[in-house]
Amino acid sequence: MDSSSDEIIHQWGSYIRVYKEGRVERFFGTDKVPSSINSSDGVSTKDVLIVPETDVSARIFIPTATINSGHKLPLLIYFHGGGFRVGSPFCATYHNYVTSLVAAAGVVAVSVDYRLAPEYPIPACYEDSWAALKWVASHSNRKGPEAWIRDYANFDQVFLAGDSGGANISHDLAARAGIENLNGMKLSGLCLVHPYFGIKDTVDESWIFVSPTTSGLDDFRYNPAADSRMASLGCTRVLICLAEKDVLRQRGLYYYETLRKSGWSGEVEIAETEGEGHVFHLFNPNCDNAEALLKKLASFINP
């Protein structure tokens, strides 16, 4: 028997296990909540395929009362976390969270499903997310294919948001939008929740695993200080949410300081939750701190 069938070459907590033979086991984000037009929570959802060749897709969320109302709402494009290796807009954790955010903020949301490492190493997730963002932007002239976006999204209020690795992706998109055209669509704000970035002098083994061609500390997607696009970040407001006990807290602060020193002319704000760890709000969504964080994000997007 080939012993490589049981030899583990990578394990990330209780979320994913990768074997030498190439087999991948994921223990988070593989479940799927069905979409629903008449959900009891007051938010309707539908799924769309954006890029058939790569299976880039998304779940769209809208307050049910908005359908057929003709009313325009802010537009939120959300990117899930999961270390670039696990997670999905369709799993219960992210479906429920984005549903709560849509209900609290009163927005139309597009939650993007991008390809995951190690089967699709970086930069696949960034390219997929950029393709999804361009697809959303194609609706800004009211000619795009999806009615919920075309008819109900206010393209004068467009926000990107994500948690952990998804926050990293959101930053990359905002930076790219500052130098590339998005069919005339302008971003209003960027919400980074417990963002994953590198720090001054360390390259994580985790990053090397998902990005085997990385240039290390010179990698602009990993190290904000190496990103020449910071000064032209394509939005006017940034909210960085930190958690006191998060192992990534210092990295969020590093991003904040780097952005402030970059010459970018927008407004950046930090909101920190005391006594909590990384993405606590996803796994304990009914606690007081999670509800406070939800309200903070909602008020940033739709004051």
C-alpha cells in the first residue's frame, strides 16, 4: 500500500487536511443552505453563475420587502474568509451572517464564491473576485443580466467587505479599482473585519502554502508596505475592525499605519472589540459583541 495516501502534508486547525497524494479534506464550509425567495427572516436569496469556465458564482441577498418596490439600496459585495482554503457564501456560517448584515444595514449584497487553495493556489481567488466585481459593475448602467442588482442597487453607494482572508481580497480589489476602470462604478467604502495581512519581518508558512510562487515580503498581496497601489486606493472611506485577542490584531494595525502613511487622501477608522478573538462574530453571532459589530458595519454602510 502506498503510504502517501495517509501522509498529511498540511493541516490548518480543524478546517482542512491535505495529503501527500493530493487528496484534500475540508471540514468547514462544505454544507449548503438552499436559496429562498420567501424566507422567514425577511431576506430573499438567489444564486448566480458568473464565470462558467471557472465556476465563479455568488449568492445575492435582498430584503424581501424591496422586491417590486422600485426602491434603491446600497450595494455590498462580500468576500468570505477561511484562509483562502475553506469557506463558501452558501454554507450556513456565511449565509446566516450575510443575511443578518443585509437585514441590519438594508442593502443588496453579493457574496462571492471564489476558487480555493491548494487546488487553485493564489492568485486564483483574486482573479475570480475581480471577475465577480467586474460582473457586478456591468450592471451600473442598468444593462447587466441580474435584475436584483440592476433594479435595486444604488451604484452611488457601493461597498466591499470581507473577513480575514476575505478582507485581504477586498483590499486587493479596492486597490485595483483605484487604477483600473470598473465600467464607471466607483467604490464608496471598504470594510475589513479582522483582516489577514503579513507583518514587517515574517512570512507565514500558511501563506507560502496557499501562494507557492510568493515573493515573500515583497509580495504586495501579503505585505501592505510593498503595495504601491495603497496611495490610490479606490474608495474614500475604510473601516478596519479588530478584536483584542485576535492573533492577527497587530497585522490589522500594521495595515492601518501603512495606509495612513501612504498618501491616500481618504478617511480610515478603527473599531476594536474587547475580549474577543478572531472572527468571533461568525461562531457566536448572538452575543452582545457580535451584535455591536454588526451594527457598526451596518452604520458604516448605510448611516
